Amino acid sequence: MSDTSADEPSAVWHTVDDLVRWLDRESALPVEQERLLRILKLSEEAGEVAQAVIGATGQNPRKGRTHSWDDVHSELCDVIVTAMVALRTLTPEARRVFERHLERVAERVPAAPGGEVPARAVREAPAVGEVPAPPGGEVPAPPA
């Protein structure tokens, strides 16, 4: 797997690419079924977050506290990784799609009372070997 660095967002996406290649290699399912299952995996992971929160707060009186907040953090990370893998499975332009979406979300945040505007995602030039997005930001359909 790729080495990741918090200072280099592209390293995260390289790791996601490695995960997708590994999953593709290991899968015996038809491509379309594999895509759908990777998307459905998000529901499973979200359920694990809910289970960890219930366990961390002791909301099930029969079980008591079964998880820590570190467990919740870990499960949230699993949701993020699973979503990144699912997005990358659907499009080779996953990083660009995500960054543009994050920018649109950030633009909806109103300025703070002091006039501060939330930090916006920095759009970087495409990395060597990356294909720039077509005009209008349309992402081509994934290959069959």
C-alpha cells in the first residue's frame, strides 16, 4: 500500500487507488455487482458507527458500555474510507469530484459574524498522469 502523509492529500487518494486495485483483484463478482456492493458497504459501516455510539454512551441497559469514543472515531474513519473506495470505484476522477463537492459545500457556509469566511479547499493542478476534468466538470460514466 502507499505511504500516506497528512501533508499530502494526494497520498490519501493513492492509498485509495491501491485499495480499489486490491479489491478488484480479489473479487470474483461481475463488475456491476461489485460496484453496487461497495456502495451498500457504506450502510454496514454507518451501522457500525451507530453501534459504537450506543456502546460508548451505554444506551443499551442490557449491555452497558461496550465501546469507547476511540471506537467511534475508528468506525467513522471506516465510513470515510469506504465512501472514498466506493467513489473511486465509480470514477477515476474521485479526488476531483470530491474536492469540487467539498468546495460547493463550503461555499454554502455563511461568513462568521466577524466577517471570516470558512477556508475553501485548494484546487491543485492535476498530478502527473492525471487526466484533467472535461469542461463543465462532467465526469464520464465508469467503464463497464
